[in-house]
Amino acid sequence: MTWPADTTSAHRALLYQDEPGFRAVVGAFIREGLARGEQILAAVPAGPLAWIRAELGADHTAVEFADSAGIYRRQGEATRVLVHWLRRHASDGQRARIVAEQALAGRAPAEITDYLRMEAAANVVYAGFPVSILCPYNDAELPGDVLAGVCRTHPELIQGDRVRPSESFGDPRSLIRDLSPVVGPPPGGASIGFGRGEDLVSVRHFLREQIQAAGVDGEAAHLLLAGAGEIITNALVHGGAPRRLWVYTEGAALVCHVHDGGPGIADPLATYLAPDRHATQGHGLWLARQACDALEVAADGTGTHVRLLTRLPHPGGQQPAL
């Protein structure tokens, strides 16, 4: 197939069913970019990564590869990694191409919904870069509601050798709100209230004890403590009374749930846009997103709810999906 000569940012989803379908479209996408002298990154699972190398042959050496299992280890990290790559490779008029896919079939519903919110945000996050992004999805493996979400978050879809506009594509901010329902804490969940700066010591002590009691340790515990701390501070500085932190398990995840009575976060993209490095505020939500396995921000008549979900350790040493 022949690709349009993109002059601005482009974000397309490839719906494929097998290796030949993947190779035909992704191979054409990469070869077109190489012919135009563009920088190319392929961040895909190990299987599709091998397909690309086989399809390109000797040309694969001109492509930068990354195993998406690492980039999407914590989904929030992916945005930071890709923005950093684009700042290095897509500037001064130099265009770039990215093939980005993660193994969603192994993710749980909370993680998949979080990723769809990220895909909606991608239409704004990467709009300032001269980049064409191709997101492959194996529609033979994914349920219909996930594929419907893919169509809502990508302006254009590719099936076979045809590129077409997505009829269900919607405004990114509205989509993020739609995909962010309020989930209340369970009755009787461990919690602590806070309302003044002096309360932070006791809140952090409570949080540390709950994380340890759940068996989360090492890097995951350190990140969760730091990420939840950012949200707690945000609630204290920018939110309203009453303020409360709950910590509880939900399926295979430990949830840190911060609620305050304020009106909520005005821009639903706030957790996805990298703050200006010289800014003195606005870093909390960005850092919290990268400190857990899924981040949910929602609001209702009672105020703002922010939930950080981190996978509980598995007895066999492997991390289960949420």
C-alpha cells in the first residue's frame, strides 16, 4: 500500500488478524519512511518484532527496535519514553515514524481502559511533533468493546490495504471523561482523613504500613509511596474538604484512593501532558501516572477521586494483571 505524505502529526490504528496482514502493512509503513529519510522506532512485543525484522530483511538495521514489554511495563512510562525519543529524533524539520503495540490480551480491564485513555490523549500529546504513529491491534485476540475503544481513539483506521477515517473517533478530552467512571471505596476499607500540612506525616506513615501489609515491596512500594504522596499533596493544596485516603485490594491490585471535596481537575489531559521542566507546579499527576500500573482520575457530586492501582506480588514471583 502507498502511504500519504503526512505533513503534521498522524495517528492510525491497524486492525490485523495474522502475521501476513501485520507484515504487509507495517512493512510498507516502515519502507515508506526509510525512503523518505525518516527516523523510525518500532516498539512492539517480541513476536511482531521478529515479523518486522523478517519482513525488512537487511533494511531492519536502519530501524530502532524496542521490546514493548519494557516500555509499557508501567503504562504511564510509555508517554515519557516516546516523548523523549521524539525530542531527540523529530526536530528541526526531521520527520519520524513510530510503530507502537503492546500485548493487551494479557492485560486486565482496568489496565486496558487506562491504555485507551492514553490512546485518546496521544492525539494531543504528540500533535506538536512531525510524527506518523501506527498502532497495530490484533482484532482476532481482542474483545469487541476494546476494538470499539480503538476506533474511538484513532482518527484513521487501516484494514487490509485501505486507510479510512474512523466514524466513531471523538474529542480526546470527552473520551477520557467517558472512560473515567467513579469507583467508590469498599465499605470498611482502611482509611485516614487529612486536612492540614501537619497531617502529612501520619498519612504517609499509614500509607507505608498499608503498602507493607499488602506485601508490596522494593521498587513498586517506593514508587507507589511517592506517587500517592504527590496526589495527597495535590488534594491538600488544590482540593477541598473533606479529604481522605483509602488503601484496599481490588482483585490482583492494591489501590491507593485519594478523595477530596474539590471541583476536580479542569483538564482531563493533565495526567498525560509532560509539564514544562522549568515549571514550579503541575508535576504531581504526571509523576503519579508513572509510579503505578494504572491511574484513574474521576469526579462526581462529592468531589475528586484519584486511584493508583499497583499489581500485588504473585506467590510464584510473577506479576499478575490487575
